[in-house]
Amino acid sequence: IENGTMAKIGKSIASKCDAEKKAESCAVLLPSKVGSDADTLSEISTAFYSTLYADNRYRTGDKVTTPAEDLKTVTLSLEGGVSDQSSADAAIKYGEGRTMGVSLCKDIVNAPHNVLNSESLAESAKRIAKESNGTITCKILGKKECEARGMGAYLGVARGSETEPQFIHLTYKPRKGDINSKVAVVGKGLLFDTGGYNIKTAMMELMKFDCGGSAATLGAARAVGQLAPEGVECHFLVAACENMINDRAVVPSDILTASNGKTIEVINTDAEGRLTLADALVYADKEVGAERIIELSTLTGAMMVSLGKEICGFFTTDDDLAKELEDVSKKTGDKSWRMPMAKEYNDQLKSKVADMTNCGTRYGGAITAALFLENFVSKKKPFAHIDIAGPVWSDKTGATGFGAKLVTEWVTRQGQLKKEETEEEKKKD
């Protein structure tokens, strides 16, 4: 069965239910080959619920849409019957839980800046913890706590915000069992990006989606809290602020000092996301002590030029982590492609007065952004930068929820993966 087939089936079921406006129930007969695997059922479930998503928060009257509003039940029947009903039920439930993350991701990206700023995003994080049945705790670092940690890169960008910076830290721990793996997910949280003094001259109205990395991160946190995977401790981190213009905002030629002591000459204020990520990555590496780190961000237009609007690009020097992300991408349908880490491009980041600049030339911009971020994670630690600038937004439907499924699946696998690696090492001994 080709990748994406199950998602198409789930989407088709939902679309048909919506088309039949008064339908209260739906019955679908699936070939035994399709429905015998738990993964396929969860994919169908995820696609079904995701297709029925509607954002009516800012609509009134007849503009409000409720897909399949009369639908009460959907029954999936398999040729030859179900061999394990409890496993089938669990798979469908897993898909539904994963969709909760996708829906939150869409809600965050769709929200306008006059509704969603760094403070209201922090409130959303608190709700995730509150609704997690005790699996997630939430800590919000304010300006003073960030200053105490020396987060000069993040706070430099935040100087232009109308609200105080909010550094969000959600910690997931399983209810029972040993913790085999400690990981971190970092999401770029620019709630709106004007470009700063290097003001944007195009696409300004879409810059609410510059929080797409944080949306995927918090969406995944919500899903992970509901699904409660065993064996993994995960830290979800977002350095939330806005990139705006005022009398305190950072200007080109300013030099900022990140929390690991690295100095950064700001060549372009519109290359601000990597500055906030720098301090978030140091925090994940040093303060959290995560064993492996992935980071998601709508970081560069260069990535959109490279891979278009359907595929994200990821950068890592760790082949094992790359293989994981490729597998997770295929399973979830969040398409990705591994990009090169061309070390010779580091020359573009050389500064005459500081340790580095915050951007290179117009050529290879996605690569130099990834090389910049490498400076804020320990060299031997598995780390991947995932640029989701293209697929986070659809010109036809708005927020896509991209990344939430990918992160949820990656985190869910970590506990079992480390357990299998440990058992394999014992066998060798």
C-alpha cells in the first residue's frame, strides 16, 4: 500500500459524510489487507477527524460552517472480521488523539495577532498542561528569568514586542514505568513578524504564520499528553515574542550575546527567528539536558524556493536521526527531504566585529540558517533543524497543521527506540 493511501481513505470518508448533509451514520467496508494493521486504522482516523476541522472563531451568521454536523457514528467493517477489537479501537483512538494536536496547531497559526500574542500563547500552554491528566507540567519564564540566564539573542528580538517575552517550557513525563529517553522539541514562536527595521515588502499579511514551529510544538504537546507514550520524557520549548518596530527594537549592526556567550552581529533584523531559537536551543541542551533535540521553524523563504509549499526540509549531521525523521515523515504524511549541511557556507556567517553574523548572502540561505543554529547545541548531540516555511500554510484553506503529527510520532517512538537500543547493546555484551 502506497504512503498516503490511508490518509486519502480517511479524507474521502469525511468528505462524503459532509456532502451528505443530513446523514447521521456512515458504514464503510474495508478490505482485510487495509484494515488489519493498527497503523493504517490510526492514519484513517487522523485524516478523518482532520478533514472535519473548521475554524469558526471569527465567523458569524451564515458564514459559520460545521462539516457533517448531523453525523453521529461511523462504523468501519473489515472483510473477514476484526481479529483484535481492542487493538483496532486503540488505533482509532490514537488517531483521534493525534488530531487534537493538529487542530490546536491550525488554531494557533490561523489566529490573528490582535488575538494571539506571546502572552495568550503562554495561556494556551498552561491549558495544555491543565488538560493533560497530570502528564504535563508548565513553566513560563518571564523577562527577568530570561535575563538571569543571559538570553540576549532572544531578548534582543523581544525588545520590539508590545507584550513581555514568554519563554514556554512544557514537560511531559509518563504516568508509569522507566524513562528510557529524554528529548526536547523546540518551536519558533514569532507571533507576528514585520521584519523589524528591515521591514518586509511582501507577504506581510501572512506573517501570523511565523509561529508555525511553536504551533506544531504545542500541538504535539497536546497530543502527547493525551496519548501518554511510555518510556520518554519530552520537553517542549518556545521562546515567544514578536518582531516589531519601536524605539527600543533591535537595529542592523547591533551585537547581541546569546546565553552560551556567543556574540552575534545583526546584519538583518528579518533574520530574527534564529536569534530566538539560539537561546532556546542552549536551554534545551544545557539546562534541560536533553539527549536529542529537534527544532521546527518557518525560518527561510529560501526553503520555500527549494522545496515548494508541500515539503519541509530538515538538516542534521546525525544519520540515525535523519533516518528516524524520514520514517516518521513517511508514516504521518508530513513530507520532508534531507538537506545538505555544507560546512564551507560557514564563511558567509563571518563577522568583522563579532563571533558571527545572523545571516549570510541570498544564496543558500536555508543552509546558512541551519549552520548558524549548530552553534547553540553541543557538537556530539543529535540535533535536527526542520524548516517548515513552505507547508505550514495553504493559500486555499489557511493553516495546514503541518508538523504536529510528525513531532507527535517522533516523540512517541523515542522511549521504545532507546529501550530497543539498550537491549541490543546487552545482547552484544
